[in-house]
Amino acid sequence: MPFEDIVAEFARRRDKALEMGGPDKLARRRAAGHLNARERLDLLLDPGSLAESGMFAAAIRPEQRERTPADGKIAGFGRIDGRAVAVVANDFTVLGASSSVINMKKIRHVKEVAETRGLPLILLGESSGARMPDRMGAAGRAMLGQDPAEYRRLRRTPWVSALLGPCYGSSTWYACMSDCVVMRKGATMAVASPRVTSLAINQPIEPEELGGWRLHAETTGLVDVVADTDEAALAAVKRFLSYLPSHHGEPPPMAPVPPEADAASARILDLLPESRKAVYDVRRIVRAIVDPESLFELKPRFGRSAMTGLARLAGRSIGIIANNPLYKGGAIDVDACRKITSFLVLCDSFNLPIVILVDQPGFLIGLEGEKQGAPGRIINWMNALSLVTMPRIAIILRKSYGQAYLNMGGGRNSDEVACWPSADLGFMEPAVGVNVLYGVREEDDPERYQALVAELSRDTSAWALAELYEAQAVIDPRDTRAFLAATLDTHVLRLTGGVGQHLMANWPTSY
Amino acid sequence: MAEIRVKSEISGSVWKIEVKIGDRVDEDTPLVILESMKMEIPLLAPEAGVVREIRVREGDPIAEGEIAVILE
């Protein structure tokens, strides 16, 4: 056979690269129930679609070359559901997937191709941080900072990160630049490892406490989706991308409308309590409106008095923001403000129309909120809402009180406002307002109190708002799905092929 | 087994206690119903567990961050 030696050498080198950090390390991972980097890519990408970039890259230090296949970060291009993507998967079995001169070149290249050719970028995180001794001394500094745009985000294409193990260094930074972060339970994300942190502050530190899923899903809000297994995390990555366009210059893909998609709408009145005092889980109402099984909630454990999620309505990808009275009665706290602002940026940057479902008694006022800078968060949100160039449709289900009326799309802060007949518009809950405005409590003077409550409750109905043409429609709640489908269709950005102006493309990636 | 301190997320008053000591509860079971902003707002179990201690009584005022129930 001609070229026999060359072909044999190629096969030897390829097989060596595919062995990653060697059979022992791979076996230990398998025993622990974790997929390795190549298994993750197999699950993520359409079969046979990976075109690897840098399979034969290796550490720059000669003594490490033989034991650094792909230099610890497997990169390339492939397809998900037939759509092209770019991907970097950290291979923890190769020097802990530590960041090095060569593998940073790989990331930079794949990222640049994704950005300039319009491909989503997926980062499968699991890395120990900087490679030592490469980063020591002035020479170590000199390898850093050679790409001034390394940490720049302009949202030309969607980025998704999955945190699938210990994530320190690059996996953390890329997650924090991403549009969606999925975390597998048991993974950790932090600036530095528990060992380094523990030495720095001279205290023992538990990895879960330092950067576990509860911290990031409930307190920091840096994680959007939590998954129990690697497999579920990768499925969530694919699901997120299914709602988005490949890049900011095209509208999101349309999906087929499932059969019986209209059926749940008829039951919507059973989901809304008749009593004004009773609360409910707005997610049940959202699910009854959107295409069946299409709601994909983001940050469900963070700022829970508001819900944010991607969904489909009549096959069209949309973003939904809804107050959730089940938590804090729907009163909007600082975390909910942060969550909604980041969601507005996401939707507008990738050409998703926004539906806003309103039932809120106002911002949650109090010392805690003020300490967290509530006024700044409220105005960030208003600024974002004013910069949205995709269609915004607001539906007022029940209450919309106070300044938050504007944040939730009141007036010209949305393109269309519709009310359910149960809508209630005012400056605050009348029973509280009487005390605030007139200093009258029910126990002091029941008769006068009731008269004043009636006075404050006057002209707060859906009809009153519609007469002023501040609500363009009053709809039967059971018609909400049909109303939204028609209104979203009216508001398609025909003049630009469904593409918005992306005025917040360079906004922060966390708030 | 670890104890789970269930804190009120809002200020208000305790309207109704829905569980008793020893009850086994699932995640999202209403433990206590609070009244705040003229609404009846449930305090939900953050994860499954057994009610070990109830620190509030019906009618009590409750502050944001105050522990109402301890599960284990």
C-alpha cells in the first residue's frame, strides 16, 4: 500500500488523541457516573457531525506534549437538529483542562468563527483554572491579555455554557459571558477553587457552599437551568438553542404547532382564583396559553415573584415575563428586577417578541431591597424596556399597581396592552392606600374606612383603562392564546425580516 | 439529617398554619399561610422533609427573613 507509514502514523496519532487522559482517568469518571468530554460531544451533536479543530494540538512545553491530547480542550464545529454550531468541550482528564497558550488559541479561533460566520457557541465547562507553571513570573503574564476582545460580548450569536464539574478559571468566565448557563448538580462554579480560596481566607470551605447549584440558582442568579445529570444538562443546552436563531441577523426558527394546542385555553378560568386575596401559580396559566410542553423557564429559583421563560405560541418563539403571585404575592423584588432585565436583553438581542403577563401589587419595598440598590435595578429595567425593538405585548390579568405598572409594559412601554375583565389598575391596593393617604385604619373608623376604600377602588377597572385607550383591548381570558397569536402576527417586523435593532447587544451579561 | 429552616420571604402576619409537628411534606407543600399586602400567601416547603418545629402562631406578625418552620 502506498503511503503505508504515513497512514499508520496518522492512525496512531488520532487514536492517541481520542484516548484523552488515558484509560485509568476515564474509568474513574465512568465509575463516578460522569461522562467524559467526547461522550458529551457525542450526546450533544448530531451523529457524525463533529468536525474537530485542533485534534493534534498539544501543550507548548515539550515535556508535556505526549500527555496533552488536544491540549485538554476539544474544539470544533458540528450540528444540532441539523443546525450548525461551534463547540468547546473541556477535557478534565488532560491536566484538568487547565488554560494554556495552545488551548486558548483554540478557543479564540472557534469563537471567532462562530462570531463572524453566525454560529451559536457552546461551552462545556469543567476546568481547574490556569495551567501551572505556565502562568508563573513575568513570562506567565506575557501570555495573557493578547486578545483585548477576549471577554467582550456583543451578542452576535447565542452562547450557551454547561457547568459539568469543577469550574474555575475559563469555564467560569465563559459561563458568565453566556446567554444561558446550565449547571449539573454536583458541579461547582467559582472564581477560584475551594483549596485556593480556603488558603486565601484561612478557613475551610465546602465546594457546594462556595459555588454549588443552590448558590447560583437561588442566590446569585448566574445559573439559568439546573439539571440532575450530564445527559439532562446537554438536553437543556439543545432545548435553549431550539428557540433561538443561529445569529442575530435572522428571526428564530418556526416550529410545527402541536395538535390540540388550543385545548388548554378553555380551562384558563379554572386556574385564576375568583378571590382577590387568593394567589396562584402563574406558570399554570402560561402553560395553558402557549403551545403544549413548550415553556422553558429560565432562572426558576431566582427572583421567583416573576417568571421568565422561552416558549412557542402557534409555532413562533417568544419570551414570556409574568408576575407570579404564588411568591411574595407577586411583589417585585430586586432579584426579579435583575432577572427580568437580563431576559429583556436576551430576547431583544435574538429577535424574540416579548409577552408580558401582569398581576403585581407593586415593588417589594423594604430595607432589604434598598440595601440591594432597588431604585437602580428598577430603572435599569425601564431603560432596557425602552430599548427593546422587538414587539412587546402586555396582558393585565389582575393587579397592576404603582410605578411597576410601567415596568410591566403599561402605557407606551409595550406595543399593545390588553386587559382581562378582572384587571385592577390603581396606585396601590385600596385597603392599604386608605391608611397611606388618609391615615385611616379599619379598626379606628370602619364606616369611613369602607367609604374611602370604595372611593379609591372607583375607576380602576379594565373598562376604565379601555375607555382611555390605554388598553387597546379587553379580552375573555379564554381567548388569550388566540389574541396573542393574532397580535404577534400583526406585529411581525416585516420591514426588517423579523430582525430587531439590538440596542442592548453590548449590555452586561449579568446584573 | 440536615435541618431546613423555612424563612418568610415577606413581612406580614401568620393567617393559618397548615401543618403539624411530625407531618411529612413534599417540596412546595404550603406550611403556613401568611397575610401580606391584603393577600393570602403560602410559605412553601423548599424541599421534602418532616416538620420538626413550628415557630409561629396564628395571628403573629412575621418579618421578612424570620424562621417560621423547621423541617428535617
